Amino acid sequence: MTESVGSEDLTLRESVGGYSILVDGEHIGMIEAVPGHMEYIELELNWEGKGAGRAAVQEFVRLSRRAGESEVRTNNATSEAMEHILETEGFERRDDGSGWTKQLN
């Protein structure tokens, strides 16, 4: 199994309710989302802590940009790890506390 996942290793494939997260063709999780709005990311436990969550967020931001979105919004992060990923990937917590936003250039 892969010890570390970068965005070059990961693919998002459209599926019911969002996107399947694939690494080298293997399904490792799901993003419930539409371009520009991410509801939830779920990874299989054995893939946590290997960079897959960060790589999935990065790929989703690129996908949203290609779809013509001007920002990516999320609901509240459900874990400290996801909050850390969002912060370090340039997302800002919304003033009303309802989630995070990243402006796309």
C-alpha cells in the first residue's frame, strides 16, 4: 500500500452525490460535493494520515476552478485534521462560523 499520497497520485471520478477518490485506480473514499461546494470528505481508515485528504482537497479545488467557479465553500470541518488542511490550503473560516471559503483566482 502507498505510504504517502500526493495530488499526482489521486483522481476524482464523478459518482452519485459527488466524487469517488481513487489512488492508482483503487477507491479510497468519497467527496460529497458539487464544483464550488464541498460538503464532506470520507476516507477509508487505512488511508488517513497519508496525505490523501489534502490531495483530495487540492484536486477538488482544481476541479472547481476548471468548472468556472470563483470560490470553494465548505460546511464546518468535522475534525481538527481537516481544519488544519483547510487552513494550510488557503481556506478562511467564514465570519458566521458556518464553514470555510477559498477564493479561486
